Amino acid sequence: METNTADTNVTLKAPAGHVTLETAGAPIKAWTQGVPFEAEAEAQLRRVASLPFLHKWVAVMPDVHAGIGATVGSVIATKGAIIPAAVGVDIGCGMIATRTTLRASDLPDNLHGLRCAIEAAVPHGRTDNGGPGDRGAWHDLPEDVVSAWTELEPDYTALTDKFPKLGRGTSVHHLGTLGTGNHFIEVCLDESEQVWFMLHSGSRGVGNRFGSFFIELAKRDMRTWMVNLPDDNLAYLPEGTEHFGDYWRAVSWAQKFAAKNRELMMKAVVHAARKSLPAFELTDMAVNCHHNYVAREFHYGANVLVTRKGAVRAAEGDLGIIPGSMGAKSFIVRGKGNRESFCSCSHGAGRKMSRTAAKKVFTVQDHEEATRGIECRKDADVIDETPAAYKSIDDVMNAQRELVDVVHTLRQVVCVKG
């Protein structure tokens, strides 16, 4: 049922291993051989490494690039504290993919109708600054969204009762919606020409509110306690404090919201596809994984808090998803349980230039050429997501051969962007 690594169109090389950077604090172990590792990202990682509550070292994935506070593509194990900015504001962002019984020959020659059907089934994008009529939110809630919210609402209400600011914005109306930026829905083909559905999204506006609120709360606590930090975005919440408990409940809830959000969208995508394509079933190959989150785990003899910002858990046997950019390959992987990476792998290709820079460098014509043969948007508003703005996914995969095995290689034929 599964495909051997040798059949997955990845250029095979010996495991690249990692490099260790010594710092004044904890070491940095980086799986970055053969991929760009910008100076700004390294400087951020060195600031993280100076924190006194780190466990062992900071692990760095090959898709590493500078972020806010903590670096995207970093894995931070801590004892007794959480850094809210290391989790970020897109709490629980991640991937879901499922394989179908459809084959490439079952797809129509023109895939525009399928893309339109998916776009009609899942709210995406953002209009009116997120206000009334926003195309990225539900106007009339579907029954399955209402049902899912019934399970999520009690804990949400408890949080918003204590912190009313957390409730000032869209919540249930974003459940089952895609968002903007690098979030996407794709129809893909694997190395055996089997059809997959795959999508990328997280906790939407409510997760952003939760993350932003607790990042600022942690900064305020640091000022109250007169704690000096190398970057105020590394403000932390010590375990045992009231705000730590509040944040743990909030981040856990947002991660549940994000996973449910992906499940609901996948259900909607499958339903839309059933109307447009020949009859099909879903197989037992399905994955739903976070790549911006915090979890309690056991590493090197200690119970620790592991924050993965732009990284996927890759414990031995874990299935994960590593997407390439628009127009590039994506991968279903199985973790090798590499202890030194805290059992982690990359969450994608990783940007090699900012969104602003990409819009200045590339043209619509460049984007059209890079996405030739893929049914997707080819306009100026998605230039920042063009493939050349990202690192080579092949180089990223070769850099982390110690961390994962490739199970399936996917190529996009339809891509929906917000």
C-alpha cells in the first residue's frame, strides 16, 4: 500500500547530519547543510539559546528563517516556562492530507471547475478588513460547524469570561475556513498517480487573538518582575504562575480549534469533489499534524515543554506532512525518532526572502511560468507565495534525511489560495 523511499523522486544522498553552533548559553544543533541559513535567523537563535531554562539545546530545522521572537523552524525544549511568542500567533497551524481511491485518469482535463467547486465550499481569503461580509468567514453556519463549536464553546467561554478581550472578534464563524497568506488547499497526485487532498491552516482569528494577548501579557510580567531579556519577544510565563495556567488552557484550546478547523475543511473539500468527480472513497492513509504548537513531552530523562515553531513532531513511526511551495513537490513522511532533534522535522520548504521582497523581485509572468500546469491563481496578489520565494524543497528534504523517511511524494495539480 505504501511506496518505498526509492520510488519517490527524491535525489538520494547520504544523511546530511547536523552542525553544532556553540553559544554563550545552550548549543544550537542545526540540520541545515546544503540550505540557506540567514544571519538574522542565527542571531535570533543565539538569543533564544541564552535563556536559562532551556533543556539541552535548541534544534533547528532546514526550513529555518527569521520570525518574530523565536525563529521559524526551531524546536525549543524548556523546563518550567513557556515563551508565547515562540508558539506564535497562528497557534496550532498545521496540515491535513488524505488519500483517495481516485487516479489521475479520473480527473478532468480542465481542472478549473474543480478549483471553483472547492473555493465555493470553503470560505477563504479576507475582505472588508474582516468585517461584515468578509468572504473568509461563514455567514450562515453549516450544521457540522455548529456541532463542532458546541464541543469547543464551554472552554472558550471560560477563557473569555476571565479575559473579555479574547472574545472580541470572530470565532465560530472562522471554524472550517482557510484564511490567507501561505494557507492553501490542494489536489495532488502521488508517485503512483493516486489523488490526494491536502490543506494547510490553523486557529484563524481566534488563535491570533489568544497568541497576541498572552505575548503582551508575558512582556508585561517581565517588566513587573524587572527581568532583562535579549529580546522582549522572548518574554516567558513561569510554570506555577496564574498566567502560565491561563496560557496553557488558551493554547491547548486553540490547538484543538485548529485541528478541528482542518477536519471540517477537509470534509467540505471531499464533499465538493464528490459533486465534480467520479465516485471515490477515502483510503486509510490520512494525516493531521500541527507545526506551530507546544506540548508536554519526555526527552533526555526529563519532562519538558516542547515548542515547535514551524516544525513537525517526527517521533519513530509518526506520519507527518512537509509541503513545498506552490508548484513544488510535497511529502508524506514517517519520523525516525531522532533524539537530538527532539523527534522533529521541518514543516515546509521555508522562505528564502520576505513577502515584500518577493513582490519586488518577481512578476506575474514569473509566477505563471513557475506554476505552469497547475490550476491556481496567477495574479499579483499571490506573488509573495510564488515558488522562487521559498527554498528548494529537495534541498530541505536532503538536509533532514536523519529525521524522516519519505513515504509518498505529492505534486500539486490544483491549488486554492486565500
